[in-house]
Amino acid sequence: MKTVRENGIDGVGGLVAFTSLAVVCFIVWLATGLTTSWLIATLFYVAMASCFLYTTLIGKQKIWDQQLPQLTLSTDTRALDIGCGHGMVLFKIAHRLPAGGHITGIDIWRQQDQTNNSLATVTQRIHAEGLDQVAAVQTADMRELPFADNQFNAIVSSLAIHNVKPKTGRLQSLREIARVLQPGGQLVIADLGFSCNAYRQELTRLGFHDIQVTSTGVIGWWGGPWMPTLVLRAIR
Ligand SMILES: C[S@@+](CC[C@H](N)C(=O)[O-])C[C@H]1O[C@@H](n2cnc3c(N)ncnc32)[C@H](O)[C@@H]1O
């Protein structure tokens, strides 16, 4: 329960849909005299809901625990977490930063994207963990970042950019990332598979190099292998 309180549940609508389908199939299974096909359908949706819940509560954390050792952090680091939500990645980075480094998180706090996220919650946690000198959060839309050109040398984003609709908004967010990230700066994006492939194309066009897209495997499945999490790393 602490994990749910601290990090919320991503895309809760998906979880509700899978659980509702499992319940409907279960009822039909009972009503149709315990036919095997409805039992299989029930188990299928239970598996999808369980897989989704695992990824949002545990898998996503593991993905970033695997990625962050490859992010170079120094006393000069000026990092930005785009769509930080409850700050899962922001706190992991803040605790790793050497003295002098800093990370800023931005979000518009949409409840349908992550339950109970808010500026107040993250601000309180920053204070409670003694990170006031290291981390800060503010309300801002990733399509219009309130920062100067080249202000950051590392940008991360975890499962946030795909929430921007339509696609033109996602491409606008990538242009904003390119604007505020210094040449030579590091970019790490974890996002849904279909989105990451489009990001690669746009980032190439924007002049990013050393772009690598990797799969995160079963720990990043949002209900099944058809909805995987990919990680994109690139240098501006
Ligand atoms: C699925 S949550 C992920 C949060 C966090 N990065 C994590 O991995 O736990 C996506 C976040 O993106 C935020 N978001 C959606 N659209 C946004 C936008 N246009 N600008 C900034 N944040 C946005 C949502 O409010 C939400 O907190």
C-alpha cells in the first residue's frame, strides 16, 4: 500500500478495464454452466490486470534502477524530469546526485495518467527527505517548457510523453526537450513501444546522436507483450 500511496497507479483506466472484463467473463462463466472458454477468458483478463499492476508498482522501478547507473551525474548536473508525477525517477536521481547537482521535475498533474499526483505531494516529500537543495518541482506543460535554451545537461522522462495527444503535441515536447538540453547533454526516455519508435525518428531529425532503443522485457509489459516499455537513450 505504501508503494501505491507514494507512486500512484499509472493509467488507472487500463487497470479498471482489464479488471472489469475479468469480472464480466467470470459472471458469464458462472451463468453459462462453467464453460471452459469463459474460464479461459476470465483467467486471460486476470493475467492482464496482474501484469499491468506489477509493471506500474514494481517493474517500472526496476527499469529505472537498471538505467540510472548509466546516467553520468556530477556536481555540475542540471537534470530535468519531464512529467515527473509522484517523482519516482526524480527521487532516485536526487539521492544519487553528488553535492552541487540539481534536478527539477515538471508536471501538469493529470489524475488519469497517475493517481493522486500533485505539486503539494512531491514538494512535501522533497522536504521530508531533506532534498530541498537538490530537487524542486513545478507545474509546467512539456509542450511549452518554462526554461531557457540549453538550461539542462540531462533530461529524463518516464512513461509521460505518450500521454500528450495528439501526436503533434508529442513532437512539440521533443522539440522543447531539444531546445532546453545542452549540446552533449544526455536524454533517457522510457515509454510505450509504439511511441518510442516515433521519438527516435523525430530526435534524429532534431540532431540527436547515439540513439539507442532497447526493450525492457516482461517487467515493462502493460498487460502483455503487445504493450511493452522501451527505453530510448540519446545524446543531444
Ligand atoms: C504515467 S505518469 C508517469 C509519472 C512518472 N514519470 C513515473 O514514471 O512515475 C505520466 C505523467 O505525465 C504527466 N503529464 C501528462 N501530460 C503532460 C504534459 N503535457 N506536460 C507535463 N506533464 C504531463 C501526468 O500528469 C503524469 O504525472
